[in-house]
Amino acid sequence: MSISAINVIIDRINELSKKQKTTGLEEWERAEQEAMRQEYLSFIRGQVRETLNKVELTDDPLIQ
């Protein structure tokens, strides 16, 4: 998933959140919101895994 795609998801999550606070959400909107949140969380988890896979541990105190 690209950064631009995740930005579209974030924008929609925020839009639904604002609507939830003002007029409330219909059932299908709640389902959409939850699906978008799960997709966002999957993206973030993937980013964290990718970052952690690049980490190298060393016992050498001279390497910083």
C-alpha cells in the first residue's frame, strides 16, 4: 500500500469520526470505519516490522 493510499484511508476515517461526533453513523458507516481502521493498523504494523527488520544488534561497545 502506498503512502497516498493510506492518506485517503486516514482522511475517510477522520471524516467518519467527525460525522460520528455530530450526527452519528449508520450501521454501514460504522462497518466501513472499522474496516478502514483495521487496514490502517495493518499498514502501521507492516511499517514497524519493516523498520525492525533493518535493525542490527551488536555486542561491540565501540559501534554506535
